Amino acid sequence: MLALPLSAFHVLHPTAGLLALLGVLVPLLVYLWNRRPARVVQVGSLRWLETAANRRLRRLNPEQLLLFLLRSALVGVLALAVAGLSWQEPTPPVRGQVLLSPDLLASSALAAVRPGIDSLRQQGYELRQLRRGFPRVPARTWARLASPTPSLTDSLRALLPADNLWMRAQQAADSFPNRPLRVFSTAALRRFEGPRPALPATLRWQLIPTPDSARWLQAAALVGTDSLRLLVGRSTEEASTFRSLTVRRPANGASVRVTGLPGISYQTTANGAQLRTLDSTIVPVRTTPVRAWLLTDAAYALEARYWRAAVQAVSVGLVAPLQLTAATQAPAGPLPDVVIWLKDAPLPAAWQQAAVPGTQVWRVGRGAGRAVSSTFIPTNTQTAVAIRRLDSLTVAAAETVWQDAAGRPLLVRQALGAGTLYDLRTRLHPSWSALGESPALPGLLLPLLQPPVAPTRLLAHDQRTLDPHQLLTTAAPAAAAVSVADDAPPATDLRPWVVLAAVLLFGLERLLSGRAAGRLLTATASV
């Protein structure tokens, strides 16, 4: 049976309603003071008749109780209409939210925080995923995660989105305002992109430690006829590093011995050679060198010397051998892997269609440029490099890769056909910058000139973690107090229904009153 609490009903004008309720006195007086005419007596003493009539006129004779109650109810209903009766739907209870990052659900680290999450659930917290839409975690799924099967873990990993947890946390704070939020996520740095947003004080974040290191095979290339050069990655909480090593080329189907990476086998197929790792990851073996063109003219002769030295220094870290060609005109044939364009002339229009995935074209600052006094801090050395001149040309729809201390773009990239065009807005020459003499330059160019690999392979093994102090930054200022009326559901005006009830009661009252009057006339006539 549905029970409505009296606190859900409200009146807008209580004083007017009370004054209108005083109208109940009218039917009460009519009910209590019932004047009935004296009976007509044909014979008898005149004195006796006068006394009997006066006694009846002064008598209080309560009769017609049902009609009185009906009239009182009519007046009471009209008083409610004047007072403005409304019904307020009860406000649902405020429930806290536990938000779990999807990668934590698929991780063995979930067991460490499961008791705390169960305690929050017993306190009324709802369990949701920290991803688009914030879907709930059903109780059955949560129970199965207590002892996950490989199929369940694999299905969860298949649904992992490449979400930015900073953005999702801010969306959660907007979606569940004025509610306590508890966020549980791994500390993987790849899940946190950009600056930390201003989060409310009601949100508490707990980072769960992940495996402290990982090793994987990133790329492989054939060197000569009997050697393989392997690029092995290692990621820790602090950084991800790569090292190259050379091993003998094994026979088809034989294993490749690499310290810390067991189970690598060498295979030759119709599409070329490949390496298969223990987790069935396929790493293709590159059989061609990294081809690079250094195209320059007399005006850029000194600049070309710095670029030649930089590219040769980078070649030590490339997984495939480098084949550098210096010329004033582009050689015949398809575009190479890397083109360094040291000319003021525009790029050939045909390159827009000739560029294939993996093709890189580099340009440097053109013209006389403009003098600046700035610095650039490379991420691999943290040593400031002087920037003395920048070109004045603007590149539309470009992505910033490097920027100087003033926030100005230093290296930008954009699409060139199916390839990539890099624009260095300064030069390596000392009159423009100190980049050409910086020991950090080869390390900066290496990840850009390295043959492209699937980015998902990097993300899958990246073990760098977020600094916990970033979660302790100042929270967003508390929002202004929200009144109950703002948070409460809209009230339903009941006055139209009250007026309708009054009309029905009035019609019923008229019907009963007419019948009572008819019975009284009949009784009088019969006398």
C-alpha cells in the first residue's frame, strides 16, 4: 500500500487558507440553529399555543448530520484551494559514488582495495566505471571479479578505452554534484593527459600501484645477411628507455635469445621475416635501411653541416641502418623515409600525393627571421638551450611538438599527404639557436626519426606512474550553497484538482439538500 507522507504537501498562502477555513462556522451555525415552524393546532387555548410556538423557535435541534459534514467538507476544500495546496515529490536520498577505472577492473591489483570498496557499498555507495556514461557495475559482475577467470579478464581488457582520467573525473564531478565521490584507478601515467583540472573537495582519489617494470620487443631489422638488430624497451615508474642489441640471425623457426625476454622465435613468411614473442605479439623484421635525403642549396650550406652531424649521431640509435644522401636536387624514384629540405623554395607539389605512411619531410626556419631572446628546455636533459631567432611564417592547422619558454611553437607538424611535415621554426646554426651544439639534439630527434611502430604497443607496456603529489593540488573553490528548492524536484500544483473536488462536493450537497427539503415539505403537507 502506497503511503504519502504529510510533509510532501505544502500550501503557498497559509494565512489566506486559515481565514477561508473560518467559513466552516456558517454550516455549523445552520446545523446547530435549526428553526422549525410550530405545528398548527385547530382547537385549544390561545395562550397554550403561543407558549408552545416560542419554545420551538428557541430550541437547538441538531439534525441532518450528513448534510452538515458535506457542507463543512466543501468549505474546507475551498479553503485548501485558496491556500494553494501543492504536492512536493520527496527528494531522493543523496548516494555517494565509487568510480573505478576500467584498467583497474581488469588488473590483479583490484584485490588490494576490494575490502575498502565493499565497505563503501555497504554504506550506500553506488559502484560505477570511470568511463563514458559512467555505467554501473552490476553486483553479479562485481562478485565474479572476486575470483576472475581469464575469459572475464580478457573481455574487460578488450573494452578498455584510451580515456583521459583527468577529463573523466571532471565529468563525474559535473554529473554527480554535491555528492561524495571516491575514485580508484591505477597510477599509469598514460591515463593522465594534460594539466590536472580543478576538482571539488568532495572527490577523493586513490592511486593503486601497478607492476614496477616491463620489458618488451619494440622493433627489429636485418643488418647485413646474418645479423638482427633488436630494439628492446624497458619501462619503470620513472621513465621508459630503449636499447638496441645485435644478435645472430637464427634459422626459420628457431628461438632468439634475449635477456629478460624469453620465448622469441624467428619466422619467415610470404610477407617477410617476423619475430613472435611469448604473448603471440608479431614484430615485423625490417629488411631495408632507413633512407634519408639532405636537400640543400648554397644559402644553407652551413646549416646542412649541422644537420648531417645530427642525423649521423641519431643513426646509432636507429633499429635499421641509415642511408644518407646529400644533394641539391631530389633524386629520381619514390620519396625516402626522411627528407630534410634546406631551401627557401616551396616543397614540390607532387610530394603531396607521393608521401606514404611513415614518410617525414623536415623544414627549418626560412627567410631572415626575427630576433628573440628565449630558451628551450629539452625533456631528456633539462638543460636550457638558447633560442635567438625564429621565422615569421605561420603554419595553419599544425600540432605543436616543441615550444620555447615563452610558449611559442618551436617545432610543429602537420599532415603531408599520407606522411608528416615537420616545421622547425628556428635553425641549428648558432646565429639562430644553440640546438646544433646541444648534446640533447640526437636524443630529441631519435624518437621522431625512428621508423614508426604501433602506438598501442608502447601504451601497453608503459609503466610510468603519476606523481601522487599531483592529486594534492588545491581543489576547486566550493560552489555556492544550493537551496533545497533548487535541488528538490518540481512541486505539483493541486489547486485544479481541489477545485474539481469542490465542484463535485457542491453538486452532491445540492442533491442531498434538495431531497431533504422535499421530505420536509411532504411531512408538512401530510400534517
